[in-house]
Amino acid sequence: DGLIGFGDGLASFPALTSVTGNFGNISGLQDEGVGGIFQRLGKCSNLSRIKLDFKSCQKLKDGSIAEATAALSSLPQLRELDLNFETCFTIGDQGVAQFGAGLGGLKNLQRILLSFQSVFNLEDGGFISLCK
């Protein structure tokens, strides 16, 4: 998978402190690819800033966000997180709740920007869990 290969490349730079990527509108992008890149980013222990855009990736589900949470929890230096899941219609409350639960371990996180605009499967429960 190309996205996992991209993640492998990034993981080979241990001093990396910032990652920005736009993967929006990739019609074939699925949970495995997104999970794979987050797993590899989790090995970049010096990362302090992550900005990734998955806007309109229609095949992403809750598994993508669960993988992200697991990987992000291994980044103690992370200070800024910007993730865009706008119009990823199949993400739901369970994924957002899992993501929120994982953020609690990021003690150095100073700025977070999450976009779930036009994700119609989300209801109040997911956002309430995100804010706990």
C-alpha cells in the first residue's frame, strides 16, 4: 500500500518534528492505509506537530480513528494536532469516542483542531465522549 510505504519513509527520520499531509479525495483510501500511516508516525517519538487531511475519503470508518488514537498515545512530545475527516460519511460515534479516550494521555498537547464537518453518522454521544 502506497500510504503505508509513505509512513515507512517518515519513520526512518527519527529527528522528525512535524508532518503535514493532504490525502483528501483519495477514493480507495481505507482504514488499513490510514491506520498504517498512524502506526508508523507513532515511531517518530520527536513529533510535536501533525497535520493530516483525509477530507472526502469515503471508505474511512471508525477503525481509522481507533488506529490513530493508539499511535498518537506513543508520541509524548506532541503539542499540535490537526486532523480533517470532513465528509468521511462512514465515521461514527464509536470512532470519535475512542479517539477522545486516547487523547487523555497526550499531556503536552496544547492545540487541537479536528474537523468532522458533514459527517452525518455523528451524534451528541460521540462529541460528548471526545470532550471528556
